[in-house]
Amino acid sequence: MSDRDKDIDAAYRYCVKLARGSGSNFFFAFYSLPKQMFREMCALYAYMRITDDMGDDVSVSPTERTENLTVWREKLRASHQGQTVSNPVLVAMVDVAHKRDITLDVLEEVINGVESDLTHVQFQTFDELNSYCYQVAGVVGICCLKVWGCDFSKSEIQQQAIDCGTAFQLTNILRDLGEDAQRGRLYIPNEEMKRFKLTKDDFSNGVVNESFREFMRFQVERAWSYYRKAIPLLDNVSPTGKPILSGFFQAYSSLMREIEQRDYDVFSSRVRLSKLKKANIVFNSVLRNSPTVKIPENVLPDT
């Protein structure tokens, strides 16, 4: 093994350690993958996690966070161009990018999304929000599917991957409305708030009235529409990636069902899946590692 290969191997091991230490449910889902894909997913997770943490680090000012992200971007570009960098996460991530044909602009979109959070006041239109969803979730879908060996020569695959990321991100946004409002962030188009006669204070104060419920019905139905557009991915993704993608579909769509079952009250307590529900998802779609896994009817939207 050459010195370069040793450095890359050490970088992957660092990413695996970082992902394991995060305690994320994603890490345990990665175990269903072959060893090399497992390591590559850990590298991808580590890159996304560190980039996100740079934007959320309240111990430094927004200006310093922006500067840190700029340096991070420069190091990413340097590593991608073959220059030596000392950060093991970038070493591993760039190795994944070269092996899996993940372009530099896709990786930079992640940084763009985190940077936008530092200056974000509120989105005016859904088109603006949709662009943000692409940066923080759509590109993640593209990267994951490329690691899992999905055939991107099919013209529809990339859009399905983006739609899948959008579906998951909209779910996160609706689940976290209260928490985000308390932090001064609202990932809701301003024109839609006006349409349903809602204000920022309504979200900060956790107001659940008929106007809010109508607003949520509209938001939830739009999120379901992205799930529907992304469902064909299950027939296009590789047999290796299908079980883990199925698990993600089940987990996120179950959160959507939970929001509906609460009559859209996302403020009283955090919307989450029970430990039993998570365990069932992991067993049925991930640990069982069956290429024929399908999304259960009871977690799909009514059509």
C-alpha cells in the first residue's frame, strides 16, 4: 500500500469514528451496506456534519462562521484539484467524489446552503425555499444515490433524487416549525403566510387555530406530492441501496403521518418516532437487507 493509499485509508477510518460518535440513526442504517459503501457513506456524513456545524457554531460570530466556511470551501477545492490538505474528512470526501462521479459544484452547494442560513431572514416564495431544499437536501440525495451505484445515465434519476431530498427536507421543516421560530428562523414562504393570515409571532407562540391548520394541510399535501414524485426511485436504485432508501422513506413519511394524526399541532411536543417504530423500520428495511423491500401502504399518502 502506497503512502497515499495509507493516508486515504486513515481518512476513511477517521470519518467512520466521527459518524459512530455522532450517535445518529443514519450511522446504524449504513451497516446494511458493503464495507466500501459503508466507509463512503461515513465520509459523506462527516462532510455534511462538519459543514453544518460550522454554520451552527454559536460560540463564534456569524462573520467568523462565514469566514470559516470560506476557508472550508477553499480547502475543498484544493483537495479536489489534487493538492494536499491535512483535513481527513476532505481527503475521504474527495476520494468518494472522484470514485463516484460527484462533481465539485454539488459538494459546494452544501456550503452554499449553510451560508444562506447565516444571512437568511425569510423566503418570499416557494421557489426560493425549493432552491434552499436543493442545497441542503437534494444534493445529499444525489450523493447518496451515486455512492449506492445508481445509474444516473437515466435522465429521470437526478430529478427523482432531488425530489426525494425535498420531500425529506419539507418534513423536517414542518416538524421543526416551533423550534426554528424560537431561533428566529422560518423556513416558510412569506407569501404563503400572508395567504393564510399568519404572522411570525403565531409560530413563535405556538398558535394552533383553523388558519394554521389550513396552512399546514396545504404544506403537508405539497410535501406528499414530492414523496409521490420520488417513489419511482425505489425501482431505479441499485439492489444494494434499495433497503436503506426504503428505510428513509418509511422514517420520514411516518413523521408526516404523525403530524397529520396530531391535527397539525407541531408545537406542544416534538414530533418523533417511538423507539419501537424506529426498530421496526431498521429491521424490516435495513437489517433484513432485502432488495424487494417496498414502502408499506399505511405510510404512503392517500391517492
